[in-house]
Amino acid sequence: MKHLIRLTALLTPLLLAAAPIAATPINVAENCSEWAKVRQQNTAESTIYWLQGFVAAYDQYEYTGKHPKGVMGNAKGNDLATWMDDYCQKNNQSNPQKAIESLIEERKPAQKACPVRRSGGRPCPRAKEEEIPEIGE
């Protein structure tokens, strides 16, 4: 019992000190006009991290392609930022979530419908792999 009280006394200041850090909100651009502002101010990192996290979640739970690095391939953070710049110029009423969803949609592998067995009993032929270009090319 004494050890538990001592442990609690030792850990309480650490937990209280860490609490404000966890409560600090991350400022992510909410739309394309905010994206342009954060890019001009060189403060787009948190939005880029959010976009990369969105893609990482997609890769973990949905991605079915062959690229070992997922839907983004070999793209770097700066490639994603440049792509966002282009997307927001073309779709200025959009937002980062819609932008990254459209990027995933255009880069995810095509899924071709095929019945389990053809009438002859043979399995469906394998679909040909499509080459998806790298972002920034």
C-alpha cells in the first residue's frame, strides 16, 4: 500500500505536466483558402502531417495494391504539398479531406468485377496490373 501511495505521488506531477500538451489543438487548414495562407506563411506542416495520417490509415485498412509503400508510392511530404497547391488552385471551394480522398481515388488500384466462376467452371483471368505514376511526375 505504501508503494502505491509513493508511486502515485511520484507520477501525479508528471501526468499533470503532460495534460496541457495533449489538450493543445493542432491547427489544420480547414479549406483551400486556409491552405494557401499556411503555405505562404510556411506553417503547413500540421496539415501535411494530417494528410499523411489520413493516407496511412487508408493504406492500413483499405489499400489492396502491390506497392510496398501504399497508395502514395515514393512521394515525399513536399510532393504532397505541391499536389495540394495544384488541387486547391483548381478546386478553391474544396478542403484537405476532399482533396486527399480524390488523390486516393485516382491512385488506388482498379478493382475489376468478376464472378467467382465462369459458366465453364474456370476461375476468372487475373487483371493486368496498371502502372500508377509517382506524384510529382
